[in-house]
Amino acid sequence: MRRRSVLTAAGAAALAVPVLRAGPAAAAPATAAPASGRRSCLEIRAVDISSLPKNENHGAVYRTAAGRREDPVRLIARAGVTHARLKVWVNPADGYNDKAHILALARRLKRAGVGIWVDFHYSDSWADPAHQTKPAAWAGLDVPGLARAVYDHTADVLGALRRQGTPAHLVQIGNELNGGLIWPEGNWEHFDAMTAFLKAGLRAARDTTPRVRTILHLANGGDNGLYRWWFDNVVSYGVDFDVIGLSYYPFWHGPLADAAANMADITARYGKPCVIAETAYPFTLESEDDVNDIMNSPAQLTDGFPATPAGQAAWLRTVADLAAGVPNGRGLGYCYWEGLWTYRAGSGWDPTNPASGNAWENLALFDFEDRELPGLGTLGRYRG
């Protein structure tokens, strides 16, 4: 998907910026460590299913490995998935990923016994290190007005979820925040405004859903310099959150050893657990549509992990081990990104263009015949 093409460059650019508030006290004190040191089981074995409503409305069906058609939410629950991640846009052009669709999907998840993880983008479209576009409805607001808009939007969605009996269990305040959020006011050159927006979202989450766990999420999960720079600054401004989220895709974010070292360092440095908020791997390098997929060349693959159903499942075991191996039990688990986003005409990545296509269908957890792949069971059951 095109939004992903500049992650590495964006992370590198961020590191060129000096720490805005100096001082060795930037890191929070470490909390007491569990005696076990490592996790044998992961409490979060999640899948992002944000594109499911749009996919279903364009004719997508989902099948067991044997070919029997089944409700996809029941399929992920039966596989042992603990949480489903749902992104939220403010006023998306195609009408999906909004409050109404989140509420309906949350009801399905609760019936199936799957926890709810809400991912606020604070945009009308994709938010990531290269794009943090301000919602059109917020265009005329100053920084205090934007902070209020963040609070109101966050409280509106989370409050509605709680009132219908489907409260969020996890909530991200922003998505892949390497360069901040709500540009230009909240970009990395303006940590005062950025952290005001983060505090507003965090306050709204806790006001509406007191037991929710809050996540701040960056991309480039193997880049320790980026994480120290960003979180040192955020902590120095007094931002209080619960969990560090990381995106870690091996084809963009470096070797496993780099991700392991980064997670060990940041969980100790800030006294917070971490979760791998996004990962994925292809089950084939072929494409079902005429869009050139994100993963399309053997050169992009990680050694030891072929682009096959078995290779995809092996990657899931490896990333689960990566999370479980974080010292002092501070690796909570991981989330597979858009595992149900199979190809259907009209269900493209661009909310303004139905013909935009899907550059991700060869990384889904269902094959081109709509059948469940082995990786889904690995996600749900391995380290469960």
C-alpha cells in the first residue's frame, strides 16, 4: 500500500532533529519486574480488521481452510485471537472507519468474545510517518481548538462504545507518530502542541473509559535512536500513557535483533510494557488484482521466511517469540495488520477513489480463494 513506502525515510528524517528538552530525568522510573523475566503466553494476540465492513459491503466472503463459508469475526475468535484493532477516521470520504461502523463492528466482536482495540488517526484518511493530515473540519482551529477537537472526537467514539456495552480495552492516541500528529501544528517541530494533543486524547480516553489501557505508537520498530528521541521528549512534557506501541515489518524496519534490542531498551528506560502494534508477512508474491503489491519481489523477503503460507505462519511464531522475549515480562504481544483485507473491487486503499485497489491482499490471513491460512491459527493459539 502506497502509504507505507516512505516509513524508513521518515524515521531517518526524524532523527535529524535534536532533543527539544534535555535532561537525564526524561525517562520514567522503572516499575517492579515480574519474577519470571519472560512471558510464555502473550495476553495480546490481535488482528487489525479495520477494512472488514467495506470489504464485506463489496462482496467479500471468508471461508475455513476446508472451504466452508463463515462469519470472519467468528473465525478469528475460534482461532484464539484476543483483540481486534479498529482504526477511526474523523470524516472519511467513503464513510468507512467512522463511529457508526466502529460501533457495529464492536457489537459483533463482543458477541464473539474478542477484545476491542481502538486506533485513532486524527485525520480523514491514513495517518503514518509521512501523512498526518489535519481533518478538513478542523482546518480553521488554533492549537487550543485542535486540542479540544481531539478531546471531543476521542470522547465521542469511546463514550459511545461504553454506552452500548462494548467499551474499548486498548486505545491508541494517534497512529505511527514518528513526526507527530495533526500537521503542521502538531508536527515534530512543535512538541508543545503535539503533546497538548496527546494529553487531550489521553484525558478523553480515561474520562470515558477509566479501565482502558492507552498506547502511544511509532513505526520503525528497530530504530532505537528514534524511540529514545521521541519518547524522551514526550515524557519530558509530562505525557502519561500506559503502553509503548511499535510497528515492526521486517522488510522495512531492519533485523529482528534490532527490534529485540529496541524493545528491551525502551521498556526498561520508560518503565512501560510494549506491544508490537503492527506486523505482517506475505503468503505469496503474486497479486490478485492489477495493483502492484507492496511485497512483490524475492529481494524483499527475510531470510528463512519464504512467501508461502508456511513462511507466513513461521513469521508469526517468530514475532510472537520476539514479544515474549522482552525482558521482565514487558512484552504484551502483537497485532497482525489488516489480516482480513482481501481483494474486492471497490474496496481500495484510497477512500476518495474506489478504483484505487488493494496492494496488501498477498499479506492477508486468507488466500485468493478466501480460505483461512495457517497463520490465523498461529496468531491465535501460539503462545496463547
